[in-house]
Amino acid sequence: MKILFVDDEKIIRDGIRAIINWEKIGCQKLVMAENAARALELLENEAFDLVITDIYMQKMNGIELAKKIYDTWPWMRVIILSAYEDFTYAREAIEAGVFKYLLKPIVPAELENTVLEAFRQVEESRQIKQQVRESEEFIHVFRPQLAADFWRALLKGEVSDKQDAKRRMELAGIVFPDRGLCCVAAVWKGKENLNGKDLKNSIEEAAKGAFSGCMYWVRMGEKRVVLLLSHEPDSSQLLLFSYLFGSEIHQEVQAAAGRLARDWMEISLSFKDAEVVLKAGGRLGQEGENLVFQSIKLIEEHLSQEDFGVNDIAQRLHVSAGYFSRLFKKQMGITCIEYLTQKRIERARKLLERTEMKHQAIAQAVGYASVYYFSLQFKKQTGETPGQYRKRVGKKDDSDD
């Protein structure tokens, strides 16, 4: 323990050092300050456990010093020594939060006992803080598992008590968004089992590409996961996620979404909705699902090919261009050309954000031979030119547009 003693009279400072065996009562270091300003300077540069100060000093008295100490170091203990029996001083000291108000002349035994009591409280406070830190560290380490256990129980409908749910959500660091959550259930059919790290990386990458990320996800079996999104995804997003996730894990993936749950009590219903869709074979008929899924895969693979379009996709899928176009529009809500353009601009945005590539190179990388036409399409989709977009997100503008 370290003590700072403050008094503007040298004879008092020397005397206080001599009247007590400070080392014997647990004081490892006793430092003297000749005034409050010097005391604050020392406190700024060194940690102390206890400050003992005279009440009457020039410029700043002991009570004013105590207030400044507690404003900056609220855990510290302050003992005030005073020659004044006036109750006003004692009351001000109490209001300032001082640990003890002792009257002069100092009785060594009384001061020793007061210091020992202050040390005991400081040590107890340290132990409590240490316990709190250890608890926080424990929760931090196990919080992901607590979250996964909670979501798993919630999805299965095993949580019904509101108080218990609130307590578990707080421990797991879960905040249920006001706009609600939607369950996306995904299953895969391959034989290979995925370890936790590989699965985590694969899910997060696929979710980022299809949904701009997910709020939470939990494994519900060896080959089944549930993602929790802040919105209800459309068919195109689900198919894109299936493709991206399947590409990551090199297995066939099927995904379906449930209703948007407005509070945690409806999450299990959203999960059940998604499970029903999966068991029924997905949102599309089997033939339509395969065709649209394969078309999304082809689009992802050929974004950089300028003349790649509906005819190329239909030819590779062995169906007529008309049939494929009608099927795609019906299931995706937009035409294949519109979807292809969206994907090209989406990839261009990522290249503008993450690379220093020239606009001409980016245009070619997403299937546009003309940087001018690329800029027109980019502005039509985003409301900004590539240069404006790159400037806004913090990358250097090469002024190609």
C-alpha cells in the first residue's frame, strides 16, 4: 500500500513520518507533498491507495483537495487532519466523501487504526474488482457458447419464461432488434463433417455475399444451421446463399426462410416455417429450383464476360431462352438481365471499396468493355458515379469518369 501525506508545514511532515512505524502497518511507500497542487501532480504520475491531508492549507484546503481526488480517483481513500472542532468543517468533509476526519493533535494509535481500516477497505475493493474482472473474462470467453445454447433452446421452443430469457440474453450479450428477426434454415447433403472454424468462416462469407451478413447463427445438427437475419430474404437471396455456402463447403446446400419474428417468442415459429419449406422441397418445384440455382451459379462465374447473357445461360441449361426468362422472372421477381446487372454493379462496388484498381480495369472485371457505359450503369444502380462512390468510401479517385 502507498500513502501520500499532504501538509504545508515541514515540521508536521517530518513529525508524521516519525510517530508511526509505517512499514509495520503495511505501508510500502510514504510520499510527502508540501501543498495540494503538488499532491495532485504526484497523483497524476503515480498510483496511491490513501491520501492523508491537513485541512488548512494555502490556495487549496484539504476538503477541496479531497473533492478533486474523488472526481478523478473515486476508489481512493482520503483522511483529513484538522485542528478545528467546528462541525461545519466535519460536515463538509463528510459531504466530500472523506474516509475519516481526525482532530489534532494526532494520537498515533488512532491514526494507525484509521490507516489500517482504510487499507482493509482498499484491499476488499481490489478483491471485488478482481472478482468482477474474472467474471467478465469468464463471460467473454463463454459468451459465444451461451448465445448458441440460448438460440438453440429458443428455436426448439424450450424457452418460455420471460425473466429466464431476459437473464440468458443479457449473459450472452444478445440484443433482440426492434425490427425483428427472420430464421433461415440451411441443410447440406454431403458426407463430409465440417469443424466449427471452417463452418463459421463459410457461413459468414456466404451470408455476407447473399444477405450483407447475419446477426446470429447456430448449428442445429451435423448438417443443419440456422441463420438469424434482420429482414426476410427473397428467393434470389436464398438461392444465392445456397450457391455461395455450397461453394464454400463443396457440398449441395438448400436454404429456406420463415416469417419475420417481431419478438423472441416468435422465433421458434419462424424456424418451423423454414423447416416446413425445406421438407416440402424448397420454394420452387424441383426442376425450377435446379434451373434458377444453376443460373445464379453461372452468373457468378461469368460476371467478367461482357457478352454473357440469357441465351448463354439457357443454352448451358438446355432449355429455351423464353422458358428460362419466364421462369427466372417468376421466381426472382426481376428479369435475368436486371439481376445480372445488379450482380455486376455489386461486385464493382466491392472492388472500388477494397482495391486500388483503375475504373477501366474494374469495368472489364465486371463485364463492361466501355468504362463510360460502366459509369452510366453504376450511377443508374447506385445514384453515384464510380469516382463519387470511391471518394465517399475513402479510396483514391483515379478520375476516369
